[in-house]
Amino acid sequence: MGNWTKITLFCFFLGQFQVVFAQNNEKEENSWKSKWTISGYHKALYQYNSINPSFVPQNSPIPLPVVQLNTSDYLYHNRINARFYGKNFTFAAGMRNRVFAGYTNSNFNTLRDDGTLPFSGYDDFLDYTHQDGFIPLNIPWFQSKIASALSVFDRFYIDLDREKWHLRVGRQRINWGINQQFNPNDLFNPFNLFDIDYEERPGVDAIRYERYTGLLSSWEISYAPADSVKNHVAAFRYKTNYSGYDFQAIAGKWKTRIALGGGWSGNIKKSGFSGEFTYFLPYKDLPKINPAQTNLVLSTSVDYAFLDGPFVSLGYLFNFRGTTDPTLVTLLSGNIGRTSPYNPMPFRHTITSAALFTIGELTNLTLTILSTPKAEIFIAIPSLSYSINGDLDASVFAQIFLTENPFEDQYTWFSNAIFVRLKQSF
């Protein structure tokens, strides 16, 4: 589908909003200006990446696709959230404005040509990392060796909420996931655990309708178009509560596959217990089922909040199509940073653990660990946040990867990434 068709559809939805707005923009007790809310933030992010040189010997028979051993990247990130509350509707828009600089930006073409970055061009890179949707709401301002700038609307929707139903049209987040780290039920916009700078999480251009059938039950149908029919996503979800547990069942089309699954959330004594699973099978083979083309993804976790201590969580991810022989090669050739409900991690078994510590009133310390059963791959993601004042926060994050070094036959660190961020909210 061409850009002109997308723009026409976008203008149609915008026109519908203007019609609704005109019908509701009558004289009321409150002024028009008082119905708007504007919020957002500024961020400055510094990223330092380091590769263990012992993993890339000069005469290696197995050259690994790694970037320069030590690199630095810089990001300025501004976000603006706008809401307009009409008489019978809500309009929401969220815009990300970012300026990129540093090693990746300056050496993008070289990294692409060497195969280090799996993108055909800079536009493809922006499409992947910066939310290209069905409706063209991206504005790439410029690209140069020094810096690049991009604006993206990652929220842009009209919301109608009534006693019995809820309708939302536009770029939005459809969050069907239950677990904290991995969500095979999240068919529309799964988030990337390794993207530490995107707390809002991605959205999707979609139509979502929810019908309330009881105090704790409802059904929902959502549809997200795409450039080709094979990439459309359309699914149904039913939610209910039984014996203190929240349950959900999902069914639909996820790209070229049928997705069937469900999830639960409740408590075992004082511990939280939740999970979700999805079974994928290609619809082109129906009514026959080809086992070689199917996949089962299951994510479950148990968590506990100590009264005067940390919040801790222990989880497990099963991906039937993942490898049972985790190595550095499978880590690099897997989908780290390209998460999807069908293949959230490249390993068949992944163990997760997390802990959140509150130190005083101004400091938070978190630690997330991902590992395979025999610790062939070990990933640690610690973070420390400090509230300087009510509007200003400073944070330090790290992503540490450890594995077996195939060149020196020892278990050691492969790469480290350190992020330093200053954030001012308004």
C-alpha cells in the first residue's frame, strides 16, 4: 500500500476527529483551553559500548560481526504528550523528538555494508528502531555524519469510552501481556526489554473495540493493518475472573500464522503468580498442521514484595523454536533487540530474575538477570536512579553479556554497555 493511500486514510481519521470536535465544541462552562493537558520531558543519554578484544582475535577463523571495540553514542530525546478532553471523546497525541550523534550515526553506512547492522539503509534503520507504522507519522529531519534528527508520533488516537463499551482508533498501545519481561500474548506491539530509554513502550496503528460484559469480564477485538495482507494482525481476547484469578483467552491472525493462547494472574498465598502462552501455526497449511512450522511460547513468573525489603521476581520463558545449544553465535545471530511474541529470545529455555530496591525516598536500584539453564549465556541489566528534585532525575544503566569464549576456552564477559541519563520532566 502506497504512502498516498496511507495519508488519505490518516486524513480521513483526522477528518472524523474534526467532525466530532466540531459537534462538541459548543459553549460550555469550562473554556476550550482548560480541556487541554500538556506534559513531557527532556533527556540527555550517553551510551558507551565495549567489546572484549579476546573475542575478536586478528587471525580468527570465525570472524564475529562486532563493531569497533569501544564506541560512544549520544542522544537528545524530547517528548510531548497532549490530551484534549471533549464532551464525549478524548484525543491523545504523543511525539518523540530525537537527535542522534556518535559512532553508530557517523559510521552507519560502513556498519551496514559490513553486515554488522542488519539494515538495507538508514530509512530501514529508522523504520525498525523508531516506530514506522501503517500511517506515515515519522518525520526524518536530516541525516549527516555529525548527527541525525527524527520526530515520531508514537501515540495519535481518538478515544470513546461509554458505560458498556470502549473504542479507540489510531496509533495506540494494545497491551495484552501479563508477565513483566516476555509477553507471548502481546500480539500487536511487544516491547523490547533491552531498550532502556523507552518507558512508554511502542504503539501500533489499530482499531480496538472492547465490550464490558460484567464487573470483571469483557471481550475485545483489535485490528492492525499493514502494507501487505500477510502482515496484518487481527485478534480477539476474552477476560474474566474466577476464584480470585484473572484469566484471558486470545485467538487471531498474527501475520502469516494463527495464534491461540491464554494467560492468568493471581496469588499463591502472599506471592503473585502469573503466566501466558501462545501457540502459533501457519494458516496456509490448514486444515492440516505441519509440526515443523508451529511454535509454542510460554512465559511464567512468581513475585513477592517484602514488607521492608525489595520486590523480587523469578520467571521462566519457554520458546520451542529456540536453540537447545546456546552459544555466542546464536546470541549474535538471534533476535536480541528484535523481540516478537513468536520468538522473544533465541533460546529454548530462558530463566529470568529481577529485584527492585528502594533506598530512602530518592533512590531506586534494580537488577534484572537473564540466563540459560547451564548459564551458557548470562545477561545482567542493573540500574540506579536518583531523584534530584521533583522534576529532575539521574540514572545509570548497564547491560553485561557473559558467555564462553570460543577462542580461549574460558567463561568471561563478551560485551558491556553503560548508559548515563539525565531526565527533566514538565
